[in-house]
Amino acid sequence: MTKRFLLLFAVLVAGWVALWLLRTPRAAEDRALPPPSAPPSESAGVPATLEPAASDDDRRAPQREPIEGAASAREAPATSAARVPKPAGSSATLEVRVVGKGSGAPLSGARIRIDAAAGPRGMGQLVEGFEGTLTRAPRTGADGRAAFVLPSGVELRLSVSGDREDVGGAELEIRPLTSGEARELVVELPTGIDLPYFGRLLAREDGAPVAGATIELIARHWRGRPDPANGGWQTKVDATTTSDAQGVFELSLSSWKSRSLRIRAPGFAELSVYARPGHESRAEARVIRLVRPASLHARVLDASGAPLAGVGVHLWCEPVRLDESDEGEPWSASPPEWNTDTDSSGACTLLGLTPEVPLRVELLQGGAVVRRDLPTFSLRPNERREAEWSVGTSYRIEGSVVDPAGAAVAGLTLWIDRTRADYPVFFQDFQESSVVGATQTDARGRFAFADVAPGRWWIGPAAGPRGRDRDPAGIAPLAQVVEVLEGELRTEVLLTIQRGLTIRGRVLDPAGEPAPGIHVVAWTDGSYQASDAGADGAFTVGPLVPGRYRLRAYSEREADSPRVEASAGDEGVELCLQPGGTLSGTVVDGATGRASAATITLVQTSPPQRGFDGGRADDDGAFRFQGLGAGTYDLAVRASGQRVGQLRGISVAAGSETTGLVVTLVPGAALRVKCAVDYLYYEVRCDGVLVAGAGVDAGATSESAVPAGHLVVECSWAGDAVTKDLDVAIGELVELVFGDEDG
């Protein structure tokens, strides 16, 4: 299960959470935001090959979701002791046998890692033999076996991935071995094409079947932001089919592989949808509603208003969710991009645009980007919009960078980006590919950003790398808010940098011992910096600017530390993890009694905590949260077909597990929230229970299953907040637009 990942709007600085909603550590509270990972591939949730060393982000990720394809394991006495190395001292041995699920056939070449459950992931060196330890990650032999010498009395976790395209992977927890024990563990991995999938395409406007659509089963891999310079998404088509007269189609999939379907139908916007189990027959076909595309007619002018020919116009959108009402199969834009050039009159037309998603635009001359600061916008289905853009405006931001003593800072890289909040923030390294522009200070510490549109901007030092490569003694990448007013062609700015300010301390486990690898976040006034504790539990967070910070340590196995306040420059700060509790259970459909995948929201109500934990029930309905603070919780579930469920007053005790929970799904409704501002965050409550919540970028739409009955929707954005009460009936879809003139 993932840890807490959504908090009040003040926590969510900008739309950085869009790619990060389902797979991140528990967020810092108040106005802090944990660092999102790079855009995930569509195989997220299925282990990637274990060849590369784990990244810093992988090591900090608290708890992966259960593996899709549901590999299983069983323990047995070791049967080939001659192959198992003899344990030394208080060690024990573990023989892992990897076989095909169902067939029982041995699987050779599977890469296996075993780590201490309380430590960082992926520390073992990759080896080609069949013998492993906590520091050696072997492959299985022809008999599917690999043997490990391991410490006794330690909770362990195992990761295994197949070495062929037709074998899946798994992650498992291993109960502690006893001194001198020889144990065998059998791991079953899914193989081959094992999942039939049915879908039905309908037009969203009138519910009519969409016949003759092309549906492609694709594998997609991310290779950077989708712009002309670095390629974006790379895809491969594995299978193709078409929809029949009733709009129904059928495909055969591998349950454990990337399962993305790209849907193209004449007269409709292209979409892709993640295909999950639960639609194995025509009667259970997943209903997919297609929308009409939009179009844009644009003119590009120079600073004098003359048309510019041959200007490249590039529109694109990040991968975003278009429809969350089927919680088991979130929709995503492909993500498509559109390119054209202006004609002799400076005009161009772009057709087939995806509606209701944030669209970004770049203008290029001679292959170089000349405008990237144009506002993000969105279009309605069937909309035909006119736009006019200028290149070479006279607006400039100029300024100087000095240190606290007033000395000029030369050779410093600065970034500029559109603001999504009215306060300074720390730039983060993942923004490098998306910031509007960059420049360097000269020998006098002077800088300039030319051709800047009026509006509010963040300007500050570029972020350094995160993790081990970050220099805590470096310059704090704090971005200040700069406003360019209409009619003021030149805006002068003075930036004072701070260097080398940090907060140092230790993370301790509940027993008071050093806790290695724990993620630490320091936040203040909407901005944050983060770090990981080392092997001795020591951490250094920085570089920072002067001020007070709130710190918290986030653990995957224990409850997070209480919040501690400290000032930049402080040392000896202690963050003490608390004994964590666990709860687990199953989600079942009330009509059929069958287990169901679902999205889960977990809120601690006593003692009350801000924010919520988010996670998923696996395809077999199983869910598990660990590292919870002692108290009482409410749990809300959203599943495919607008099904919802709730459990209230769940008691969790420190150091113990609450098991056997059953959440029954009943018919619900759907709520669609549209964003008419730069960014907003909303939460939905039913009878006081938080049942849904999300951040929404400018022009985007968030749709979620909700219970029928009386709902309270709380929405916040920069400088404003709105609460709306509404009553919804079973099967009803209610749409709310926030941030427009009507609020």
C-alpha cells in the first residue's frame, strides 16, 4: 500500500502531484509536498527487470502496491540441501525455487534480490551465479533454484523478476529465519497470455455504440518530456482488434504486463485506458465512453503585429487522467502531441485535439524553442477555438544575484517558471525539463529573461540533483515570486541567495536505535526540502534558507515520527519513529460476492490527523496498510462501475495488526470536477467520511466514484476556497466547475 500522498490544498504546490498520486511516500503536512518521481511507465505496478541498480527514488519509496498478476509463494523444508551453502555462525539458509504459476515448471534466469525489510532496497550486487546473500543478487538456474545465506532473526523482503518477456515478477515478505535453519520458498510467477479482456465503446454525448474503432494493445516506455528534442513516449503495438456493431471488442492479454489499450475511432478523440481484470466476458465488458475532439486555429505574429510564416507550433499534454469513475481503470491521455507550421499568413490549424486536458504550447523557429511561457489551456469537446500568439515581445525581467554580504554571484544558473501559488517555493530537480526557461548570471551577477509575458513568475537558482548527489552546502534553490505588469516592459529584480544552511539530526526507530534509509522532509510556508537518513540514521536536509521548519520522518514499516520544529542551521535534531500498526482486508462486490480491485482512502479520525493514506486493493480484492499510528480510522473504497464502500471506526493498535476487514461495494454515483484556475485541490465527504480527493491542473477534469446521498465538496485554490453541498442519486453524474466567475 502507498503511504499518505494527498493533503489539504496548501500541501499541494502546483500540479506536481499529477504523475505522483498513486506511488509516493506519505506527504509532509501543511503546505509541504514530497518530491514526485519521474513520469512512470505504464507497467508501473509490475516489477521492472532487476538489472539496473536501484535509484535513490526506488530506495526511498515506502511501499509498492501489490504485484499485478498476483504471484504467490509457499514455504517448505529445503529439499536440495547439497546445493545450499552451509550457514556460518548465527546465519540461516533459504533456497528459492521459482516456477510458473499453474504449470509448476521451473523458471530459469529469474533475478532475485533479498533485502532486510527495515533497510534500503536493491543493495545487492548483481551476480550471474546461483548463490546469493543480502549483498549478492543471483539468477535462478535451469531448475529454477537459487540459494541464499542470510542472517537469522531479521525480517526480509524478496523481489524477483523474470528474465524473459513472457514471465512476470513478484515482491514478497519473508518471516525471520532461525539460526541454522534451512528453508525452501517456492515462488509462482505468472507467465504467458492469461487474461481475456472485453470492452464496449460508447459515445459519451448520447451513449450510442461506437463500431469500427481500432483498439491496440501497446507497450509504452517513457523517454523524457514529449517535445521535439527528447522524443517523449515510445510505443510498440502488440495486438490490434476492432469494435463490432455493438461497440464490443475482445483482446487477450498477459495479466502481469503493461496493459494499455490505445483507442482510435473516427470522429472521436484518441484515448488510452489501462486494462485491469474483471472484464473477462462479453457480459462484463468494460464500458468506455469516447468524447468528440476539439480543434484550434492560431495565428503567430511578431512584436509589430506582422504575421510570421514557418513558425513551428507544438501542442502537447502530460499523461493525465481523463476519467476516474472506473477506479480500477484510470483513463489517460495517450499522451498525444500535435505539430504543425504556420503558413504565409502566420496561421495554422490543429485538429483532433484531446478535450478537457491541460494543453501546453511551444513555438519554434529554426528548430529552437522561442516561446514556452504561453499559458496552459484546455478545450471542450467539439470546441473550435481561435488563438493569437506573439513572438519577440518587449517584456523583460532583468536583475542581479548577490550573496548575503552583497557580493555578486557569477555563473549561477537560474530557472523561470509560471507560478501556481503566491509564495516562494524550492525548485526541485524533476522540474528541469518543464520550467519555462533558464539563464546564467554574468561576471557582475546580472541576468535577463527576454520575451516574458505579463503575469506572475517564479525565479530562483536551479535545483541541484536529489539524493546522494545533492550538495547540502550548495545554494538553496528558493524561487521568488516576480510579477510582470501589463505595460511595464522591464521588471528589475534583486535575488539574494543563501548557501550551506542545513538541518542535521538522526532518525531513531521505536526502540531508540538508528533507523537507516528513512525519508525525512522539512517544510515551511508551502515549500520543502527532503533527504534520506544514512546507515547510521543520520540525516542532513538542505540547502535551506533562514527560518523555522517542520520536520517529519516517514517510514514504510513503522508509524511516522511526530512533527518536530527546528531552525535552519540546527544540529542534533532527533526524529523518533513510533510503533506502527497494520490493517488488512478484502474488497468484495455486494451483488456478486466476488473480490474486486479498488482504490482506497484511509483517514485517521482519532486522534485526528490531516490528510489521508491512499492505496489499492489488488485484483483479488486484498489490501493492506502498515506503519499506521495508533488510533481510529475511516476507510472509503471506490471501484469500477461507480461502486463504492465504507468502513468506519476501525481501531488500530501500535505494533499489532487488525485483520479480516471486509468492505462491501454498493452502487454509487460519479462526481466530475473541472478546474478553471491554474491549479486546485478538492475533497469530497459523505456523512463526515472523506471519500475522494485530488489535485487538478488548469483546464483538467477529475472524475471519481462517490456514494449516493448528501455530499460536501470542499475546493481550494490560490487565494480562494469554496464549499458546495449537493445530493446525488445512484447512477447520477454531477459536474462541478471551480474557479470560474461563478466560483
